[in-house]
Amino acid sequence: MFKIKNLLSKFTKIAKPAGLIYPIIIIVTIPVLLIVNTVWNLKNFKRDVNFLIRHQAASISETLKPAVSQNLGDTQTLYTLLKGAVDSNVDLQSATIVVQKGTNLNLLTSTDPNITSQDPVLSELANLTVSMGFDESYAGLNYDIHLQENVWDVTVPIVKDNDSYYILATKITVQAVDELLSRTSKDSITILVILVAATIALLLNHFIFYRKAMETKKLEELDKLKDEFISMASHELQAPVTGLVGYLELLQDKITPIKNTGLQSDVDTLKTLTNDLHNLIQDLLNVSRIEQGRIKVEMKDVQVNEIIDNVIKTFGPQAKGKNLELLVEKGELPVIQTDPDRLRQVIANLVSNSIKYTLEGQVKVSSAVEKDSIKVAVSDTGIGIPPDHLSKMFTKFHRVQDEKTKEVRGTGLGLWIIKQIVELLGGQIYIESIYGTGTTLSFTLPVRGNTR
């Protein structure tokens, strides 16, 4: 068992640097393969082109062979034939006829004034032609010091007369091909550089995203653990807090009126703190249920205005305690299919928020039909929301922190929760606010074909 754990530990240690080595290997390997592929293709291209030039040189020599064979005794005619061939072919630089007898090589005629029978390239190819049976042409790519360029030296056997071997030697220029190869090489290298740069950029981009994805995955796992902990802790705290609320009410009933007068403010403070803790636990439980997909809805026929009336009745005393007007403006609404408990939770949260953040004036709840939806809006004359906070109001734990809101208790979870519930019921939620003037939060729910 200990050995297995030891091996796993070693593997983990190896795997971590491997995660860094792998991207480096890929980033290096792919560009190197591109470079090797380009060099290989250029090499093959050059080989194929040289083969075609060699074949062209042999073809020219073979074409001249019959006419040269018939005029071996007339050097002037031979020169004229060779000169005509050179002038008519731009790639043919020179043509020469030599005679190999034994080890001696004699120059019969040539269009190249610089060539001699002692020319090492000519001697080598002539000896090769004779020694290999005098029945095949031979060629070699060499640098001509007079032309100052690469040329193909080609020797073609013409005729054998006793011990004398007559050989036709030609020089074929490769200047045009060199220019083509140079342009092709430059273009290939340019394309290669672009491809390598683009490949490296794409690979780097890929691995940056890969690393971010791995980090995101780790964060998601941590977030999941956090959610599980919050869910577990909330469930564990719910029972004692509920018991605490119950015993607090029981204790208040047992206190005599005389004692109650002195303890009332302390009891009220304790009840407020206990309710805050109870609300926090409920919010955390709701967040946990929503994120884990455990929140359930039971769709029923619902008259929205009845739920609004119930919420207004519930929060009337709270509004009155702050000297706020709690108004309602109900339109004629159809019966819709929705979850009445979840709908009440949404409206109650909106009204509660408006009362909390309104110091004076009024809170108004209105309802109306808009196209195929019903719309419920809660407006107030409260402190409002700064413009830079509006887009963040439906995110978890977000609260506006300023002098006007520091005394208001809350978790920053309420709006996120009701947004999830509204969307779960098939609706949308909206927010409008002018800082220092007031806020309107509204939501819509689909009628879904119901009639009035």
C-alpha cells in the first residue's frame, strides 16, 4: 500500500512539470517540422529541375549527333553546325567535339574559345564516357570560371573509329533555373516565416486559453465545494435559529408587563438580529437550491392581483412604521399559470427592498398587461442607485456601499435570487433608477394563452 502511494506521489510530481514541458515541445516541434518540410521540398524541387535540364542537354546533344557523325572530316562544317546550334538555343553556351585516343584527348573543334583539351571537367567526362562502354551520355553540374555561373557539362558518344572515340561535349546554362530557384526559395522562406509565426502565435494562444480553462475548472471546483459547504451549514443552522425564534417569543409571553417595560427594547433588538440571521440562512438555502437545480415550481392558475393584495397587507405595518405611503395600482389581469409561492416571494422581496431603501415618500406596486405578458412594477422615491452599479445589481453579494445605505441590513443576495426565480417562471426582470430620486424594479411573466 505504501509503495502504491509512493508511486502516485512520484507520478504527480512528474505530471506537474510535464504540463509545462508539453506546450514547449509542441511549440518547438511544429515550427521545426515546417522548416524541415520547406527545406526538403526545395531540395526535391531543385533536384527535379536539374534532372530536366540534364535531360534537355542530352536531347540537344543527341539531336546534333547525326549531323556531326557525317562531317567528322570537315572541321569547318562541324564548327558551323555547332555554332548554329549554339545561336539557336539560348540555354546552350558552347559545343565542342573531342577525340579520345588511348589516354590522349584532342580538341577537334569548339565554339568556346576558352576551352582546351586539358580542361579537367571535359577530360573527366570524356574518360567516363569511354570507360563505361561508349554507349551512354554523361553529365555533371559544374561552376564555369569563364561564364561565372553553374553549367551542365554533357558528353555524348558520337562514333568509334578504330582506337579513336569521337565525343560531343556541350555546356548548358542553368542561370534561368537558378533565378527561378532563388525566387522560389525566397517565396518559400517568406511563407515559412509567416506560417511559423502564425503557428507559434496560435499555439501560444491555445495554451494560454488551456491554462485559463484549467484555472477556471479549479475555481469551479472550489466554488462547488463552497456551495456545498454553504448548503450544509445553512441546513445545520436552520433548526437552531428556528428554535431560537420560538423560544424568544415564548420568553416574551412569560415576561410580566412590569418587567416587559424595561426589557422591551432589548427583546426587540434580539428579535431583529434573530430575524436577520434567519433571513440570511433562508437566502443561502435559496442560493444553494437554485445553483444545484433543486428549486421546484408548481404551476397553478394564479390571479396576480390577489398576491399583490396579500403582500401589501403584510408590509403595510412596516411601511407605516417609516411613515411611508404604500400604494397599489392594479390593472385588469388575466389568470396565468405560475407558481403562487414563488411569485409572492418575488413581489415581497421587491416591496421589502423598496421600503428598506426609501427614507420618505412612497412605495407603489402596479400591475398591467403588456402584449402577451403581465407586468408587475415596484416603484419608490428612495435613495436610488448610482449608474455604475445598475449593471451589477443582479449579481451575488453586490450591494451599494455609501453613506445612505450603510445602516441598511442585507446580504446582497435578494435581487440575484428573484432574478433566477423570475427566469425560472419564464419571465424577465428589469431595473431603472435615478440616483437620489428613486428606483423602479419590474418583471414580466407570460400569459401563455390564458383568457381573462
